[in-house]
Amino acid sequence: MVFSGTFAYAESNKPEQKIAKVTINEYLMIKELKNKSDSELQKMVFSAKDIGKIRNFDYAEELYRRSKLDDSILKNLGYTDEQISMLRAFSGTEEEIIALAATLNISAKTDSYYYSEANNRTYYRARFDWNWSTAPAVMMEDIIGIAWSEGMYIDQSPNATYHRVKYVNNIYGNYYYENAAIEPIAPGGGAETKFDMCKMYGQDRQ
């Protein structure tokens, strides 16, 4: 899946250009989550069912399962020829799992700003983008959030604030786009966007 989106806010000061990039290895993240207590995971807003999935998930087993898929399906899932060769020879070592695990790349930056005389506000635009290198192994509902200081408010008009998600069919390779809603989570305090991850690879969220 890949996506892009923007948030637009009204505020009173000239924005400062900032760019942030983060890369996350899914296997290492799951391993980190497994080392946390249930209470810690609950504070991270994981449900009891989600915590059970995290505890019981075997990444090596999922890679073994994928190693038996046709090349065409693996390519639709984002694997390169080199990664497919690695999957065919997969023996379950930690080094192999890390190398074959899906990687999430996230970037965010301040994009632009403009002043509106009509309402005496300066609009500040932030852009965010993310993509998975290959189909993630764990697919549930995902969420992206952003917070800001008082005196800033989200502009919810469709041309100002949006989150566009691309879903790929793993069998045929065709894809479509879907818009995920961006909702304020507190008056003047932040916003979040929730979206389903399971449409690409046929897993459910039950």
C-alpha cells in the first residue's frame, strides 16, 4: 500500500520548513511489541484481541507460507527478484527474517502556507507520505495522528485535507484508490486518520 495526504491548519505565525523521515522494519517492531507487557500495549490502544495476535504471531511461519506462492503473486506483493530468490531458500534464521520483513517508510514535511484576508488567518499545510516495501505480514486497522498547539484548527474541506490510500490486488496486480477520513480528535488539538490495511492481501481484521 502507498498513500499520500495533507493536513491544512489555520494559524497566526509564519511556518518553519521541517522534514522528518522514519523507516520501520515490521519484524523488529513486532519483536519490540512482544517484549512489552499487556498493560503497556493497552496504553498504546491495542485491544485484547490485537494483543493476542501480537503474542501469537510467528513471522518466520508467514515467510515460509509466502515462499510457496507463485512469483507473479510475490511480485504483486512488492517483492523483488532477489527477495523472491531469498524466500525460495528461506531457512528461518533471524538474519533472513530481518532482510525479508516488510519495511514501512514514512515522511512528513511542512509544504506551504498562505494568508487569507477573508478570515484574517494564515493557512499552514503539512504533507505526509508512506509506503510499504512489501505487503506487511500483520494487517489490522492502522492509524496516523498529528497534534498541534492551541490556536490552530484543521481545515476539513476536501481540497485542503485528505488521505488517499492505494490498495493492490495480490493475485492480478490491479489496484484502486480509497480516501480515508481525517477527523479532529480534540478542538484545536489534533487529528487522526484510520484505514483498513487488510484489503491488499485478503486477510481479515477479526
